[in-house]
Amino acid sequence: MRTTSLLASAAAVTALLTLTACGGGANPTVGGIGSGADTGTGGATDGGAHEGTLENPTKNGGVNGNAPKDGTAFQKLPKAGTMAAAARFIGGFTDCRQVSADNGEDGPKSADAEFNKAGTVTETGYCGGQNRTTILLYKDAKAFQTAFKAEMAKKGNRGNPDSGIVVGQDFAMGSQDADSMSALLQPQAGLLMLNCHPDFRPPSGFRKEPALVKGCVLTDYYMDH
């Protein structure tokens, strides 16, 4: 099942991470994200073949390297440190075998420079073959969430209220494939979706944790429609 946008769709949310595909509904997309022209390293240097994986979760910060056992929902999210670590982690749950700074001829639109600056985005990567996945690294999670909320508000908070962008402590992902996004929200993955839509009302039993920005939540509920 595919989404019509990676994080902001035709009816909807943002010009951020826009990936178009057939079928599906409006998922907020993080700003047409990335043309390969993004600059920055997104963190420390690559720590080796297993950095940021479940086999070596703490190397150079790695996945959950700095996440406390007790803390807020945000503090328990995985932390990557580098694009390589983020891609390896995502690749453990969905197709992300090779990551590239090149979005390809049919890839997502170029990133919005204003959003990247406001959201402290340092690097953008693409993986997933036909069902493109976009990965963003950022330095300041609160600034990123603030920029995402502002982008949605700028678009009038239109679109799918049950969608958002999948986030860790220092990285985010969106995909043309709804199943890929859902896979990253499973308990074993440990990521959550940042949802800033004022009409978001998840069914009972799903998480709705405070985000770093008022008016946004972290949730494990996502529906493509």
C-alpha cells in the first residue's frame, strides 16, 4: 500500500518530504525533502559496519545509545548519530539496503531551504528502491518539531489527520510505502510518529505522548487514507 506523499500531500500538510505514488491518501510530508544538495554530516563519523544496529546499539551514540531506560517517550526514541546508522536501523524493519544523497530522477522534490534551516536539518538520504524512503538528520529535535508544526499550520492543517512523520531523537523518515512507515511504528522498532494535526484522535489503546512542542504528540497510530 502506498501513500500519496511522504509527509505532506496534495490536500495537505507540508511541502516537506513530498513523495508521490499511486493510491493512498494524504500523508503529511516533510517539505519535498531533499535533492542531494543538503549539507552537513548529521553527527559523528561512521563507527563501522554495525554502528547503530541492534548488534551494537551504543557505538558512537548509536541506536538508543543515549536513551535512558526511564524518561519521556521522546527520550526513549532511538538516536542514530549518522546517516549510516539511521539507514541501518531503518533497514532492519523495511527496505533500506543502500542509502544515497541522490534522490534520483523520479525522487522526492528538493528540500525547502527555509524548513531545513528552521528544523536544523543537516543531511538528507534516500533508500528503498522503488518505494522511496527519505531520511533526515537534524541537530535540534525541538526546532525540528517546531518547524514541522509551523509547516502544517502554514498549509492550513489540511489532509490526513492520522499521519505525520516517523521520528527518532535525531532523525526522521517518511516513505512512499505506507507499510514501511507502519513497520517503523511497531514496538520492536521503537520509533514514534510526530503528529501535529489538531483533529488527530487515535482509537483507544494507542499511544498519544507529549512531543517537545505544544500541540504535537508522539504516537504509534498511523492510518493511510
